[in-house]
Amino acid sequence: MSKPLVLIHLSDIHFNKKWCDYYDLDQDVRDQLEKDVAEMRKRLNNNARGVLITGDVAFAGNKNDYDEALKWLNRLCELAGCREQDVWCVPGNHDIDRDVFANSIFIRGLHDRLRVKNPDEVDERLAECLRDAAGAVELFRPLQNYNNFAAKFSCKSQPDPLAWQHELDLNDNSKLRIFGANSTLVSHESDNNADRRLILGTIQSRPTEQAGVIYLLMCHHPPDWLLEYDNVNMNLDARVKVQLFGHKHLRTIEERNNCVRIVAGAVHPSRKEQQWKPRYNWLVLSVRGADADRRLEVDIYPRVWSDARPEYIADVAPCPTGQDHRTVSLRLEPWTAPAAAAPAPFIAAGPTADPATTASVAQGDPKVSERGMDMDAARTLTYRFLSLSHVARIEVAQKLALLDDSDEGLMDFELFGRIFERAMRQQKLESLWEVVEAAHGDGHNPRNPYVGQ
């Protein structure tokens, strides 16, 4: 049995470039969070495998907000012991560019069409919109700046697939499948949980059941903000053991129907809020027992800002008396890992797939595991390419003759999708990796997993 899987859960960071100056009081909040992450890493004696963000990365969906967020997340990942690309995120209502919504009668019309009164109509209306190419493009246009940020982490929000998925290995060789759902499809500034006009759709709340796979869902709005509240609750409790949400700036941990639901609290709540308290969580997941006694143990370490210190401390309110964490034990179906076979050669995602949908990684330090690096190659290449400047990206593509006249006007993350597909068809993935790494010049990834393919 290898070490448990350790993850950091953040939400509602609300980065605002305008506030990142000398007068920014939240700079100290972030500094102390960084300090707490480093100390918790030592205390748990385990590197974090990655950072999960359940929405509201930015304050107003502006490009400059995401630039600031990216720099901070890079530092945080280093302190947590994970790679800078090991971030998974979903959009929140503050990740919507509201100017795009306000200036488009077409998008406003789509929202009106999708904001039905009968929850039973959601799936039909949503499919109708997303099957129309023009409608699908417009529906996601307010998330353009968010997607430029999230694409680096292979978490962009798009019509197909509507919810992204990535797999991580658990300690018994079963899989934790992270399922990133988008609750902002019809979000705008008039949202409130009393009206419940937001939608999710069955396709985003009922992931495919599969032996040896345990689901962890990430979504910004909790179900009580959704029109299909009852259906979403039923679907999630049937299929998703770990349910992570944001939006509400107060933390809750709820054990329900052999699942655990965690609302994170906010890293940057408004200081005008009556109960202003920055919060975040550490999650430690491990599988215990076997056969009929097999279960998933989730140790939740809730952290909260202390005005008295001032720094992050254990939030003991949701924990048993005298403890700084809470353990939830969830029953699992019997499952036995198949007998080990000779490792198959790595095969990259097909040309019709997102470059990084095959993000299964070996447990432990990802820099050490050769096989884990192979499985994670497409995701790493995506992050490294999209972290280059626009000019450097174009130079890489030109050097390998991977550009076409039809690429004119594409967003950078859309362009990379085409470049990746062409590199696969032309058997240039090995060269693409080498040229991208040379453009960075930092020696971070000396081993090319595409050699010989």
C-alpha cells in the first residue's frame, strides 16, 4: 500500500488585479496561507498531489485577474510539493465576464431559453442549445478569459465534454476520478438561491459508474442554488463519494447517504461580510479494508484565519472534540486490483480528444514515476505549451510546420488543440515536446515521454 492521496481544496479566491498593490490587506492573508501550506505539508509528512479550486478564481473574469492568480498558484504548488500544472479548477459566477453577457442579446436570449421553470425540461433545452454549433459557442463566450487560464490545467469549460475528468491513483490501485462540473452555464449577477434558476443537467450530475473508480466532484454552486435540486442530490449521492463545492463563504462538512459534501469557505471573502473568515481545507484520501469491508477514508483538515494570531489555525468547530481534523469513512463496493501485467506502451490521446483527457498519474512523487509521467505526458505538454508567450507558441508551431491558414483567429488554447492533433498525425509529438522544453529553457522536464513513438 502506497501513501494516501493528499489534496488542497481552495475556493472563492476572487483575485482582482486592481487590488494587488501596497494597500492590499489580503496580501497578508495569502502570505499566511502559503506559510500554513508549507507547515501542513511537513505535519502530514506527505506532498500534496494537487490543488482543487471550486470556482471564483477571479473577481470579475478579467485577464489580468487570472495572470495574478497564476503567479500565486505557482508559488503555492511549490510550497505544497506538487508540480505547478497540478491544479484542477471549475468556473464560478465571478469567473464570468459580465460585460460579454450584458453586450450580447444572443447570449441573454440563450439564458432565457435555458432558465426554464420545470426542472424536467433542463436536459432537453440544454442538449438543444449545445447541439447547435453557434449556440454552443455563444453560451461559453463569457468564460473566454477563464478558459485561457483553465486550459493550462486541461480544465477548460466547453460543450463537449461538458464536464471534464481526470484520474489519480489511490493507495490500493483503484482510481479517484475528479469530475469537474460547470454550474455557471446561465449565471449572471441576479443569481440567488431562493429562485434556484441555475442549471447543471443530468450529464453533469450522473457520472458513468465503473468498477474500481471512486468519484470526486468539483462544482461551484451547491445544489440548493440549482433548479434541479432534487435530481442533482439524488444523482450525486448515488455516484459521487466526495462532493466539493464553493460559493458560500461559510464552510460546511456534511455526511449524507454514504457520501461527504464539503463547502470550502472562501480564501478571499469580502471584508464587509459579517462573518469574514478566510478558509481552506486539506483532504487526505485512502482506501482501507477489502471485500465487503472496503471503505474510503477521508481525513478533512479545515483551516481558518485567526484574527487573534493573525494566521491560519485548525478550525475545530466541525471536528470531534480535541482534534484538528475530521475523518469520514465511506463504504465501497468490493473490488480487487487486477493482476499486474507487463506495462503497455504509452498511447497518446486520439486526434479527436482533448490533449489531456488521459491524466491518470501514478501515486507518489510524479517526478519519480516513469510510468506516471508517461500517463501524464499530454497534460504536462499542454501546460508547458500554454505557459509560453503567444509569440513563443507561434514560433514553436512554425518551427515544426504545424500551422494552417484555417487557424486564423483561434484562441491560444484552441490553437494548441489543433497543433497537438497535427503533431500526433504527423508523428511529431517527440519533437513538439523537445521544442517546447527548449523554449522554456529551465530543464524542468529532461525526460521526453514521447521518444520512439
